Amino acid sequence: MKTLEGSQLQILCLPLDQELLLQDRP
């Protein structure tokens, strides 16, 4: 179960990181 939760968190974090990178760029 822990592995499943970890994978879901990673999947959710990936798009969030991408959005943050785009926002950081002018």
C-alpha cells in the first residue's frame, strides 16, 4: 500500500513541479 501511495504522490508532484518551473520563467 505504501508503494502505491508513494507512486500517486510522485505522479501528482510531477505536474506541480512542471507548473512551478513554468511560473518561475518570465
